[in-house]
Amino acid sequence: MSGLPSGSDIRLPWHLRLPGPLERDFTDFFRDSVARVAPWAALNVVVLLSLALALEFSMSPEVAASTWRPRLLCLMLAVATALVARHGEWRRWLHGLSMALALAVALTGDWMALTVDHPLAFSLFLQTPLAILLMSVLLRVPFYWAVAGSVVMIGALAASLYQGGRTGDDLAMVLLLLSLSSASMSLFGQYIYERLLRQHFLSENVLFQHRDELHSANRVLESQATVDGLTGCLNRRGMESRLDELLHGFSRGGGKERVSVLLFDIDFFKQYNDTYGHLAGDECLKAVASIPRSLTQGDKDFVARYGGEEFMVVLANTSLKDALVVAERMRTRIEQLGLPHSGSRVSQVVTISVGVTCAGEHAADANTLIKCADEALYQAKGAGRNQVAYMNDQGRVLAL
């Protein structure tokens, strides 16, 4: 047997782009993965910028007087990046702020290298390769953003080196080659990282689809196992499970008295089948079952086919008095269907007899509750059928 596809066999194009909806989902996935480490990366930048400013002040207060404002700008952007990464509703700005931080580090370095009057001022040009590493390795901006940012930073560095005249051609060439090396290595690493992350995303997406399909299949199988195929009501297995669950939930909350059970069957249904045939009998069952299903409104209420022509209605949050109102309304509406029944001894149309009980001291569990409803149904049938009988709180069976 061949295994399920895992997503690892899906080939990514060289340009990494996915179809529209998948690309949007991946953008969110990528941003969320980066947001988990972005605050720590921003904290690293804050520490490095603070150390640089302290070093510049120790070297020369005049140098620090020129560099503290650019340093403060970068510090503010780093703090903003950390804050945006920690708030889900702001994360759509994360990549933009990360790019702005990296550009600020590179461009302020170029500006300070041109304006600071110090023999070591040329070293500030090294902020460009550091900014490229920051952008691609620490803050993990998307690959194509990183490519565009690297081009801008290296272009600004080249213009500063050759137009400012602060360094010789040899030193300018060394700085440019260092920046190009940093860019090529970091961009290659970013490309591989994003490719692997996209592959992981596709694998997760495929596995999610498998899980969703499996869940849907399980729901279909569960429905087939617990639902009566003819009437659409729960079958006996489903009824027992739901009723036990309902009684257990109310018993923990001290509210068992609020679960009511209505047990009814169709009067003289055997004669109906003998007179009209089994196909007509099936249609009769479906028509009769539709009435209680239309009367159950609560999320926890349900209708089950208990036997051949016997049905059960379970009402949660319903007192005995309200359950009797529902039972009588159900009996009346089924009689008003006007399904002909010449074999009945009580009417010329299909009718039902109903037994009603409510969970309480005399019926605390499912088996006892069903037994009490069955006794009430037996009383309704013995009293002439086409009527409702119930068991009161004292355990006495009375006709309505």
C-alpha cells in the first residue's frame, strides 16, 4: 500500500513563490515564526548599539556628540520592532520595521563615517555588512526584501565611499568586497532557510488536509453508526450514548429533574403494514418522525428510533409540565397529518400513544427513566390509545 503524501515530495520552484492563497498563508506563517525570536534579536541590537555609543563616548565626547542622535534613532526602531513582534495585531508591520531598522543601521553608519572627525571614523562604514547580517540572519526578513535591502545598502555604501573621499581606493574596495561577501553569504543562507521553511509549511498544510479528511470520514462513520437510515433520528445505540451523557452532565450540576423523556409508538402499526404494505409503512414512519424532530429546539434535545414503530424524544432543561405540553402537541400534530389508517380501532388516521416521565428521585438513571416512560406508555395504550399518560413525582402513572 502506498503511504499518504506528506508534502515533502512537492517540488518548490526556484523562485519560491506559491499559488496566491498559499503564498498569503505562508506569509502569515513566516511572520509568526519570526515573531518568536524577533524580540531577542532586537534586544541584541539594543545592547550592541548601547555598547557602541559607550565606546564612542570613551574615545571622544565630541564623537559621541555627533553619533548619539543616529544611535538613538536605531535604538527606537529596535524597541519598536520588539514591541510589534510581541503583539499579534501589530505583526503585519514586523517585516517593514525590521527592514527599516537594518537600513537605519547601515545608512546612519555611512552618514557618521562621513561627518565624524576621527581617525577611526572609516570603521563606521562596517555597519553596512553588519546591517545586512542583521536583516537576513537575526530579523529574517523575506528573501526578496533582503535582496532589495542589500542592493540599497551596498549602493549607498559605494556612493559614500567614492563621493565622500574619506578613504583611499584600496580601503574602499576592501569595505565593498566585505559588504558583498556578507550579502552573498547571508542571502544564500536566507534563501535556503526560506526554502526549507516553505517545504515545512507545505508538509504541515498537506497533513492538515489529511487530518481534516480523516475527521470528516470519522464523522460520517459515527453518523452511520448512530443514526437510523430511514427516519434520520438517532438509533438505539446513539440514544443510549446521548441520554447517558445528558443525565451525567445534569447529575453533576444537581439538575437531573430537568431531563424529560417522551416514549411513543404508532397505534396499530402492524395492521397499517398489513393493510398498506411495508413501503407505505416506511413512509409513515418517516412522516411521523418528522413531527417530533420539528418540535425539538434545544441543542441537547434529540429524537431516537427506539424500536420498530417506537420512538423516544429527550428534552433537556424541560420540566414535566412543559414535557406534557410538547407530548400533547406532538400527538395532535401527528393526528392532523391525516395519514389514512383503516386498520386502526381508535381513528381513521394514524395516531400515537405517548408515555412521559421526568428524571427525579424515582428515575435517576437512564434505564429507570426509560422503564418509567414505558410504564406510562403502557397506561396510555391500555386507556384506549391516542392519548398521553405520565408518571408523576410520586411514581404514579396518570392519563393526561
